[in-house]
Amino acid sequence: MALPHGFNLSDPDSFAHGHPHAAYDAIRSTAPVCRHEASATQPAFWLLTRHEDIRTVSMDKTRFTSTEGFRVPTDTRAAMDPTIGAVLRRFMLAMDEPEHGDFRQLVASAFLPSGIAAAEPMIRANVAKLIDGLKERDTAEFVSDIGAKVPIQTVCAVMGVPPEDEWRVFEFTNAVFGTDDPDYAPSLEVANERYLAIFDYGWTLLEERRRNPREDLLTRIANGTVGGRPLDEIEQKSFFSNMISAGNETTRSSFAGALWALSLFPDERRRLVDDPSLIPAAVNELLRWFSPVFQMARTALEDVQIGSETIRKGEKVAMLYGAGNHDPAMFEDPHRLDLARANANRHITFGFGIHHCIGNRLAQMQLAIILEAFLKAFPDYEILEEPRYVRSNFVGAMKSLPMRLRG
């Protein structure tokens, strides 16, 4: 069937301006469980646009699997080097239980409240330094000047990546999420080269940690065991690239998305400026409204009825997070940013079930800290241009968000 507004999940240009909420709304109102046509390289699949359906599938460990792909790739991504596919298939996002839990346990303690509290002074110091560096400036490009730096500094410190290599992590993240963007990957060959470089760099660090263990996540990955055996090379490379990319890109996108949202709803911004104590509670609504991840996927292990449709065994369902987070059945007046929204914590930005983002508390803390510092220093900031997005059908990553800094 032809989808409303010409929406095509396989085409990253569908997300050129972020989430296409008009298309989501049209699909949800006419066929909330909607069959999406096949592409040049991939079979047809299903779209889920309702919050309830996305939550149900995410929680269903018996009838759905993540091992057949945790997202719907573009045709370009589907054609990438087989080595990349082998590593991606060993991401925790691509695992089911009990294997997923065994791998997650290797790093879980670093994301407990005690571990996050230990990182807070470092994050506050990094944010304060960045803000101080902007106070004499009239304008800034938020993504590169602030948004990309804070989560990179945090994830590198937690992982154990040397501070002098933070620039590498920035480039690696762009390579991971920008394989369909000509600014980052002018050809499939370049996309492959840049992606494979991530694995080689990670492997170098992991080999060093086997020789010289430290108190960091790299050491846990390099020397950890699962089911009584050490992780093999592909699993270690997968763990490294998964943690680096997931801990960086969606967080930096959330920073920029929050400031974009507050610029569009100035009354809500003023509430936070006037009472910064509201910021921690406001984070959930900002994450709901912006939704940095476009989609995740599962594959049916048996025939499953969802709404009025039957998903056949072996068929894939794409869960549209932005559609679920703007579902009027869950969130009243969903396209409005309402920082007092009582049920904002029902958002699905971090997923549900076993794949609920392991770093969600760390991401929320970083967002609250940077909002507090930025709004205190520049309460009347002005967005100069609409955001430019990385060409992707997976994440709403901003490439730029120019602004005038007004104190």
C-alpha cells in the first residue's frame, strides 16, 4: 500500500527535518499497524505507530526476537562490508535472553546510581568549562561547540578512552550514524573504511587493557567472561563500538533537541529559567517531545495478532518511537511541549523491556546539568537557523544548530 505523505522508512530523506509527525499521525489514524512495502534489498515489513503496540512488542520476549536485526536499515546500510554486519549482529541490542543479560551484566554496575553519582562532579566541571568558554562570544554552533563535547568527554572517561582521543570518538560516531550522509560518507567504500576503523581502534585499546588492566569499562570488556568463556574478538569490538556510539550520539542529539524544543515553546523555557529546580523533572518531557531515535525493530518468532493485523512468523516490525511518543491515546495534545505533563515519564525514548537503555540515568543527568548551566548563562538564546540533521533513518542526530547567545 502507498503510505500517507509518501512516508518511506527505508529512505533517510523521510527524516530530513526530523520526525515526520504529519505522516505518523496520518498512518496512526488510518492503519496504526501498517504494512510497509519492500525495498530494493529488503522484504516488506510492518510499522507500529501506537504507544501501546510498541510497548507490548518491546516487552514480548517469547514471540519476538532482536537477533534478526534491531533496526530496519537503508539499502545502503544493507550492502555494507560483511565484517561490519558480523560485528553489528553481536551488539547487545541484537541479543535475546539469556545471552543479553549475561553481556549486560559485564558493565551494568557502572550505570548504577552510585556509579553515576561518582561521575557527576566531572560532568559539572566539563560543562562549566565549556559554558565559560562561550561567555565572550555572540554566536555558537551548539552541536559542535557544546552538544557533542559533553557526552564524548563523559563516555570516554567511563570507558577509559584517552582524553586526547576524544576527537576520534567524535569522528567515529559520525561514521556510525552517517553512512547515508554524503558529508560523512561520500561513497560506500569510504563508509566501510571509516566504520572498520572504529573496530581497529577499539581492538588496539582492548589489547592494551589485557596487558595493563585498569578500573574502567575497557578492562571489563577485554578481560570479561560470559558463560565461563572470554569474549571473542568480534564480541569485544561489538561491545566497544556499541558503548561508544550509544553513549554519545543520542545524548548529544537530546541536548540539541531540548534547546530546539525550548526555542519553539518560549513560555516553557521561561518556566525553567525562572525556576531551575524544575529542570530534572522537565527532562522526561523534553526527551518525549524530541525522541532522538527514529526506530527499532523486532522479528516475529510465530504468527502474532497486533490490532487487526496478523504479523507472520519471520516478518519484521519497525517500532516508530517518535510516533509512539506523540500518540494522543497516551499523551494529551502530544505535539505541545508541556513541562508539567503528569505522565511524561511514560515516554519510550529509552525503549522498554530487556533493551531499555542501560545508560538512561547517565543521559538524563547530563541533560539536566547542561540545561541548568546553559539557561543560567544564556536564558534568551536565539536559534538562528533550523537544525540540520544527519541523513539517517535511525537517529535524529543534528549536524548543526546555530544560535545567538544572549544572557
